[in-house]
Amino acid sequence: MTSKHRPNNSLTCTTAGTPDIPIIEWVKPGDEFRIECIDWTGGQIHDDDSANDVRDVALTKVHYLSGPIGVKGAEPGDLLVVDLLDVGVLPESAWGFTGIFAKENGGGFLTEHFPDARKACWHFSGLYANSRHIPNVEFAGITHPGLIGCLPLARTA
């Protein structure tokens, strides 16, 4: 099993799927390996009571991807099957957030009603998530893997 968790290393964390990024790890078909990832903002949002981070989030630096991971023997055009054996939270980051972006930073479809940034942090406890910002609310806090894809073929001149 391989474990990779280097979110601050620009070689292992990117916001674009491009063949120009070097493979950070090679696996063989059938290998089981672990990838530890950061949230879609690259850690710009914090588990605190201020929504300033949501207001000031740099939306030009989002959708962080871990990798790329190379599969030995795979060729362009091959169909790859990926079985996700487990998806979960890391003990030091067992929380998520709901955010409303400020009107001056792109906003959302309800900016007439909610022009200012707002945030609720949700803490995972077993299957459920709850928030100190929205008391007495609990829901099944099911994590998801985000994006999984293949790099495009490098262009040739």
C-alpha cells in the first residue's frame, strides 16, 4: 500500500489535469494504494467562526487534485477501472463547511437575499455531521472522492 500526502508540494497537488505534470507515483494494475487529499479550496477555509475566509477565498485556485498517479502498462485510449475501497476523513481534518460566497467575490444565485459571505462548519462524528453554527441540526455526513479522471494525451508538434 502506498500513501501520498504532500498537499503543499506543487508537484503533487494541482488545479489542472494536464500531461505536463509529472507522474508522482506509479502503480501496477490491481495494486491497492492510499491517496490523502485536501479540500477543493486547497485549505483556504478554516474551522473557525469567521466567514472572512469564504469572503476572501481565491476562486482562481480551486479544485485541487492529488496526483497524477500512473498505471504501469496503461496506454492512451485504454479504459481504466478504479475501485474505491474506502473514502473517509483524516483524523486531523474531520470537518467540512457550507459556504455562501459574497456578492463581491462571485456570489451565488441568492445574492439579493444573502449578499454577505457566511459559513457553517460541520464536524463528522461517526456517520453524522453537526455544526456549532446551526444548532440542533444533524445529517448523514457522507464524504465523496471528488474528481477522478485521466490526463489528456500530450500534444505532439
